Amino acid sequence: MKDRCLLYRFVRGSTAIWLKVWLKLESHGAENVPAAGGCVLASNHASYLDPPIVACGLKHRIVRFMARDTLFAGTFRNWFFHGIRCVPLDRTRGDVAALRKGIQILKEGEVLGLFPEGTRSPDGQLKPAKGGIGFLVAKAGVPVVPVYVGGSFEAFPKGAQRIRRGKVFIYYGQPIAFEEIARLGQDRDSYQAIGDLIMSKIAHLREQALVSPR
């Protein structure tokens, strides 16, 4: 575990330097992420840059992500992605084992980064949430921090072959207390409502971010 944390911190540190130099990364509201205890960071998703931006925008917590299992193919890649604390996810089917692992991670007091839209937006605009995040949050019983990443679509949109120089920024919003989430219910019918609530918070954060001076 210690070695993996060291690898994570090294990769995060070096990636953060590159993001600040090449893409002028700016981070806002990192203090909204709880200093301890399990929580979900729920971000919009428009680019492969989003996971490293979400992780590099704050220094006081290690952020774990679910990543498609094909990324773990091969000895080195399997070691690397496990080393930076990623959880393999089979996106070709409902991966119940991965969801259970995510719930376990949260119940053990760690931070899990999730993208409610499920995949990258083809045009950079916010898309509806998939039901999976509602299920995971309802079962884990943890707060959710809405996150908005801006500029990543312009720098590296879906289908692009290279990362353009530009400016990216990230806003971490006020946590959504689990009590607010629980009021929507904790059964199958409520999962989409939970996802919709989270996306509405991300949309509101986006509005705030776009009018804030930077």
C-alpha cells in the first residue's frame, strides 16, 4: 500500500507540473473536499484529461478512479494502473464486482472519483447521468462533491490526436450531504433521481465557474 501511495503521489506531482506549464491549470474550492472520510468526487467528463485534472487539483486526498479493464492489459500497465490506485471496470456489461469494490472503497474512508455521464461528452456539453452513480452513492452512504472541469474539451476533445496548449480549470463545489441524497430514496427507482440531482449541482457549478474571473 505504501509503495502504491508513493507512486500515486509521484505521478500526481509530475502530472500537476505538466498541467500547470502546458495547460495553465487553475484549481478552485479544493477546501470543499472533506479532509477525512469517504466521499465521491462527481465530475463532468469531456476529455481524457479530466481524471488527472480532478486528481491534481487537490493535494490533501488521494483520488481513486474506476478505469476500463482493457487499460490493465500487460504486466507493466497492470502494475501502473493498480499503483495509481485505479479500479478495473468492465464497461461491456454491468460490472457488479467493480461497483461493490467502489462501495467498499468509500466505506473504508477513501475518495472515489466518478463521472456520472458514464463516458466523454462528444461536444463538451453536460449530458444526463447514468443510473450507476445513484446506486453506488445510495449504497455507500457518503457525501458527494460536485466538480466542474473547464477547458479540457478545447484542449483534448474526443477523437483528437494531440493535446493543444490552452487553459484548463477545475472547481470543487460544496458537498451534497448524504441526508439530502437519502431523501430521494434508496431503492432502484431513486437511482436516476440521485444522478439527476448530482448533475444539477454540476450544472450550477458550471454556471458559477464560467462567470468567475480567472
